[in-house]
Amino acid sequence: MKRREIEALRDQVSCAAVLEHAGFAIDAKESTRRAVKFRRGGEIIIVTYEGRGWFDPLSDAKGDVFRLVEHLDRVGFPEGAERVAALVGFQITGPEWQPAKDGQRSDLSLPDRWQSRRRPWPGSSSWRYLNGERYLPATVLRATVKGDLLREGPQGSMWAAHRDQAGVLTGWEARGPQYRGFASGGTKVLFRLGSDSASRLAVTEAAIDAMSLAAIEDLREGTLYLSTGGGWSPTTEAALRKLAAKPAVQMVAATDANPQGEMFAERLRTLADDAGCDWLRLRPSEEDWNETLKIREKEKRETMEEGGVPHARRPRQGRLRPAEPALDPDGRDGGGSQGVMKD
């Protein structure tokens, strides 16, 4: 096949067409216009560059449409090119993303774009979204705002900062009632709520989940609540390895209670083994920590309305390796007899 024929196929066949033909489906809830998430069972592929590129968030695999066919079908380039050619004209059924509105694009640098936005305050649109719809308590929101981790995004959304080890802003997770994504031109490293000197590292998949777990644990002392932003980039892995390399660190895999969350947890287990630190699997009672927090807060409000004493559901926990004393009802080290789940 000549080079011009290859280039023509690359223009005519999108990665989305390959994935849909292979039985993948769009996860609209987890997708943005620039990054569309496809799922097939426990497999995940993110399509980028308007369908011309892709990557696997759970591995280093990425590339163009030809690399995608090779990755999925385990074939070489000649056979892969033939399969791509067979998909010319294939119509996908995915959503049509609306063009960005005026003002959503900017030539400003990341720090300037961040500084141009106000911090959330009680009554602001982001505060109402996080406190009213996401049930995050004011105490956690104040701590997050104080750490310069939140900004008011457009159309009622919030921005949650990702920073590197030196504290340099690298981008932000953007979440709102009708929007989710990551800063254009930014790099996912880690959202960090707490001190980098903390010995307990609670790793979640989203900033809202990190804040939700912090709320459930009442901002547990000595804990750094982290979010990978749903990805596993080389920069994220390097940042986690640096944190895990410190003495007496405990790595807590507080990822979602679903197949993707379990795969992330296994990656964290491997990372902890490499670093020689303790590892713990902490599962939310619902699919993620925000859903768990919502149910807890709703039950608490209902109980208070009935004049009773509120109680909270406890997260499901894995066993530390090596074995350590059981956890007391507040989740802190102690000599209690509360049971834990083995992985």
C-alpha cells in the first residue's frame, strides 16, 4: 500500500468507527468533545484529536487508527491496513459535539487562565453545584479553597487544580452539571488535598471523589487525598512513585468499585510493591465516593428531621500487607476487633 493510500485511509476512517465496529460503546457520562471514552466490558479506549488518535488509560498503548486495529486484533500492519480499508464509509452512532462557544477558548497561559477565575464562595455557582448537587460539606470546600485548589468554571462548573511535586499548576479537572473534561493544553498529574508530607496517600479517580472521601473521613489527619483525573499518564505515575518512596508511607487505593477501579487499584498495588510501602484497598459502598457521600448525607438529613442521631456507612476495606492491627470504627489504627475484607 502506497503512502498516499495510507494517508487517505487515515483521513477517511476514524478510531471511533473501528471501536464501534469492534463492539465498543461510548460512555457519554465520562466523555467530552475532545476525549470520547469507549468501553467494551473492562476494556477502555479514549479517542482524541477528533477521532484521529487514541490511547488506553490503563496502559501505554496509543497511536492512530492503524495502531488501534493492531492493538485490538493483534495483527500486523498489512492485515490491519486491510481491515481499516474495509471500514471506509462506516457510519458511527456517537453523539455530535457542539462547537465551543465564544469565550471558551483562550490564548492565555494556564496560570493566567487559572488566576482569571475567582475562588468559589458560599452562594457562588460552583459552591452551589458542589455543596447542593454533590453534597460536599462546607468544611471540606473551605479547606480546598484555602489550599488554592478550586476555581469558578464557566456555566456553573468548577475547576480542580492538578499540580506537580513543586506545586506548579499543570491543569485542572473541570466538572459541572452539564460538562466534564480537563484543561485544554494541560497535563494530568495529581489533584492534592492535604500535605505532601502526609504518610497516608488516598488515591481516587476524580477530584470530587477525593473531596468526598475527605468529607466521609472528616479530613483525616496525616492523609493526602489525591486524584489522578481518571487517567494514568507517565507524569501521574512518576508523581505517585515519588510520594510512595518516602519512609513509612501507606498507599490507599480508594478507586471506584467497578472494573476500571479494580484495575487502577492493581496498578497502585504494583507501585506500592515497587516502592516497598504498605498498600490498602478501600472501596466505596456505592460505585464511587461521591455517590457514597450523597447517600450518607441524605440519610443523615432524614434522620435529623426525625429527631434521631445520624450514623454513617463505613467504607469497605482491604487488608494491609504486611498485616497490621485492625482498624477502629473511625478507620484509625487501634486495637479494636473490627473485621476487614481480604482482597
